[in-house]
Amino acid sequence: MLMPMDPHLLRTFVAVLEHRSFSTAASVLGYTQSAVSQHIAALEADLGARLVERRPVAPTAAGLRLMEHAPALLLRLDAARADIARLHRAPDARLAVACSPAAFGPALARALAQLRADGPVEVEVHVLARDAVIEEVLTARADLGLVDGVAAPSDPLPLPDLGPTVTLAVAEEPLAVLFPHTHPLARRASVRLPDLAQAQWIDAPGTAVPLARLREVSHTPGFHPRIRHHGTDPHAVAALAAAGHGLTALPLSLAAGFPGTTAVPVRVPRLVHRTELLHPAGPTPHAARLAALLTG
């Protein structure tokens, strides 16, 4: 009979591989280094496979496979704990909203203004990468989240399993490629993504459309990064595009306003930039009201 995997051991395993260090993982988790070593040994004994090479610290083939499962498993456990805690939490005047950079726009600002006009509410807005937005909502650090992405018209975004969470469409708009003004294609009325597969791109998955997603939706290899941007500031990504460091894909309404660049809509394949709202199955009154304002 298979025994359930101990989540404490799994968290230690993830921390060791994320930091590539037993001592750093011990410091982050509040354990001794000896305890971390014991956790890894216990997990390896449980699974009957060596998971971590010790010197230098690196995953084995089995460790790599486990890392494909571990973060999602731990997130679902945290989400279950948060979902139960919500049942006993009294409603208050606070509303925490998490949103990805391209999901934040005038519609959210107007809806928050209307919400505050309805009555007293303390609003916090956290602008985060898409995966972090989902984690904030699932673990109850945010009451409501807005995420963006690319999909075929009217198709939902390809989100992970969210458990007892409600997802609603908020907006769809054209997808655009951001070119520097001097680029020969900046004068085009529209572009085909497959034609740009061998161009140089900016890899900014926290802000723009991830390059892996462009490869997927265009069914074309390529989209190689010339420079990588780690952050959530679309202005920084646009400045890199304007200086000729590479192309990037953004919603047309956002891409159209940056100096030194031209936003050209994507014609092929048929795609839209889509924004979706997610909240727990039992949202707070403020979150339910904001969701109603955003979805009409």
C-alpha cells in the first residue's frame, strides 16, 4: 500500500533544489542543515530513488521528474488550507487584488473607483507575474486576481488546475508586436507571427507574452531571446524594444502608447489577448462586487 508523501519533506526538497544549497535551504526554512539532509534522505528512502546529487547540489533524473510535480502539489495543499480558513474569516473592509501587468488597465481602475464610491474599502493592488497572481489567490493572500494571456477568440486561457475557483472572462483585444520605429515592419498594417519566428525577441514572461507561448500558438519553432527581462514593468520592456534589443508581444491597447516604438497587430494566426478574473468559490462581498463591475 502506497503511503502519502510527506509535504514537509517535499518542501525541503524543493527549497534545496531552488537554492542549490542545503545550508541556504536550512536558513530559509528555519531548520538545521542536518535536519535538511535527513529530510532529503527520508524522501529518497520513501521513493526508492536518489533525488539530489550532493556535490555540487543538483537534481538527478528522478529529482527532475519530481520537481515537475512538487510545486503544483504544494500549491494545492496550501490552497486547501487557505480555502478552509476562508470559511472562518469574518468579512472586513479590506480588498487585496493581484493582477499581471498587462491585466492592469483603465477598466480595473474605474471598477475600483466605483467600488470605493459604494462604501468604505481599503484596497491593495499587487502587480505580479501571472503564476504569482494565481498563487496569491489560491493561498488567500489576494481576494481576487486578474491574469492575461493569448488564446484563440472566445477560448479560455490555458490555466492550471485551480480547484474550487471561479474564472470569468473580462476582456479580449487584439494582440500586437512591438517594433522600434526604425524597423522595416513597423510600417505594416499587420504581421504574421510565423514570419517573425527567426527574429530576435525579448524574453519577458512576467510582463509580455512568454516566448514559449508564441511558439505554441504559432506552431513554429524559433522566437529566440536576444535579451531576458525579469520583472513586471512594461515600460522597461518597451524601452528595450525601442532600443533595438528585440521584439515583444503585448495587448494592442498597452503596446500603442510607448515612445520610440510602433505596435502592429497580429493577423496570423487568429489570436486575441485575453484577460480573465479568478476568485475563490466563496468570494468576499468586496471581491464579488468588483467581479460584477468588471464583467458587467
